Amino acid sequence: MSGYIDIVCNLYDPIAVRNGQTGIDATFKRQVRMDKRLWGGVPVSQYLRKMDRAGIERSLLIAVRAGDLRVRGSFELPYERVAKVCERYPDRFSGLAGVDPFRGMQGLRDLEHAVRSLGFVGAHLYPHWFELAPDHAKYYPYYAKCAELDVPIMMQIGHNLVYSQSRRLPSVGRPITLDRVAIDFPELTLIGIHIGVPWTDEAISMAWKHANIYLAGDAYAPKHWPKPFVHYANTYGSHKVLFGTDWPVIDPERAVEEIDALGMRPASHRAMMRDNALRVFRKIPRRRR
């Protein structure tokens, strides 16, 4: 193992696929050229071998809350499912608590329980599933709770694809919408995942402007990362970019191999692949190396 930390990872095992808890259909799998042998899901034990081969020490598993459950097509991956995987493999996985702003006070209690009792290390938000931009007022209680709990919140910025033909969602995650949130919550760490495509320059400008905004390189094969993003991660933004895959969208072995091929400076590479995650996710358990 090389000690890498993947901050964006989905529990894509046969149970999650069977229960409709992945949010992706056959059309999307074909679009991202997923190996058909993986369509039915990958057992956690098998995925751990992928992590080992890729040099990934720890992955952050998302307990996804995707849309208001009163709306057809929404789904969730229960916190308890993710917590059980993390409990079984405490040195390899940590949990991220999905946010659903339509659950009101119960959602806030769930978030606090996830961090204080289940050992989750951060929160996760998919704005497009709620059709509300990141600066919408309904999210503000959750931002405040994350700041209180001293955990970062990550969210998809940029456009979103059609993950399922039965639920086509608008792209509400313009990176510029993090501007007001970062100002209103200076103590909150915000992580814009999925690179911000097609507004990558806008995403970089937000991370450059605000000390509490970070970016993650995930959901897109590194060989296709926009050049400005690679330059930012390798130079003046080396302290602001974290590594992720968004598995099963990007295979971890492929991601690590293609990042190595980018020819980044050793210090920048280490920062993105490990050090920045440990600094940002302060609740990740530390291992002696």
C-alpha cells in the first residue's frame, strides 16, 4: 500500500445494486464504459483487493441520501449499512453522512448521530437530487451543524449526467454558488467534488479565493482532467486538491495509474493523494506508518 486516501467512494456491492441504492442504470453504465462484469456490483472483500493493488489505504464511503424520499426515484443508502462496513474494516473505510435537507430536525439529529456515535468523518450532499443550488437556505442548518461538529461537507459541483433514465435532473451546482456559503460559514470546510466540469476554471477561482473551499479530482478519468485543474493541483493549489474516484464511475487502479502518468511534482502528488485528506478530515483515524 502507498497510503493513498480516496475521499469519494460509493458502496457498490451486490446488495446495494439489488436494492436500487446506487442511482445508476444500464444506460449510464454503458455511457461510462463500465466493464459489464461489474454491473451486478463488487463485494467489499473484492474491492479491498482493488484498493490494495492501487495503493489506497482508506476510502471514504458515502451513505448517500439522494433526493426527497417523497419523490419517486429518490433513494438512500442507510447510514447503518455503511457503518457496518466501516466497523468490519476500521483501518480501510470511514463513513460520510448523506444530507437530505427535506428531513428537517430529524436530518440534523441523524447527522450528529453519524459523527458522534457511528464515527463518520464528514458529510456529503448531492444538490442536483434536490434541485436546489448549494447556496439555498434549506442547506444552511446542515452547514451550521457540520461546522459545529468540526467535519467537512463535500458536494457535487458542475453539471450532472443522466444517471437514470427514470429521473433526469437539472445541473444546479455551479461552483460560484459556493461563494456565499464560504462567506457565511468561514469555519466550515467545503469540498467541491467532480472537478466542476464544465466550469472548472470557476471551481478553481472559488478554491483560490476562499481558504475554506477545496476541490476533489474524482468522477473523471485523470487522463481527461482539464489542464487548468492539473496545473492547479500541481502548483499554486497543491494544498487545496484531494484525490477521489467516485467508484464505481472510475476504477481505483485506473485512477492511480493515470495520475502517476501526469508527472506531478512529488510533493504535490503526495499532498493530493494523502496529506490534504488527513489535514481536511481531521476525524480520520491516524495509523502509524
